[in-house]
Amino acid sequence: QVQLVEFGGGLVQPGGSLRLSCSASGKTFNIYAMAWYRQAPGKQRELVAQVTSVGRTTYADSVKGRFTVSRDNANNTVWLQMNNLEPEDTAVYYCNAGVRYGPPAWGQGTQVTVSS
């Protein structure tokens, strides 16, 4: 099994920045991709950004040019740098890991609130 723990959420003003981090533990050798999802109140959980084990990245259209996902395979950590935040980015952000031979792993979530 893989366990994920997120850090770095909080309250920020519009236009500000936050950096989320996620550390994986357990059978991390089975992880092939890591991602960030978010879920706003009353909305479905959506993919924000993903990075594969070889560094290939994918972003939601709404965050392209503002968010950057990066990964340290050696330390089983993934980050999400969020710049120029907008109120619409307010959500609970979840770390996700694609795991071979098993279901994906999820973190507990961290709240990001963008408000003046």
C-alpha cells in the first residue's frame, strides 16, 4: 500500500501564491504517476495536474500558465506551485498516486482558500 500526506494549504489573497507538497510512503516503488486533484463545494473532484515517473506533465486548462507540478522520485515527493491564485481556485486539494497492481492512493486533502 501507498500512503500520502499533503502539506501547504491555507488562506491567500487573489493574485497570491501557495506551494503544496505531498509525501508518499509505503510501497512507493509501485507508483507510476502522481497528481493533484481538487474539489470545490458542490462540484465534482477534478484533475488539476499530473506528473509521470519520467516527468511528463498534464494540466487542467484552468490552471495552465499559473500552476506547476514537479516531482522528486528519489524522495517520493510531489509539489504543486500555485501562482496568481483566483477565488475560483478555492477547493480542497488532494494528492493522488497511480499504483501498479492496485487502486490509486489518496491523501487526506488540504484546504486552499483564495479570498480578500
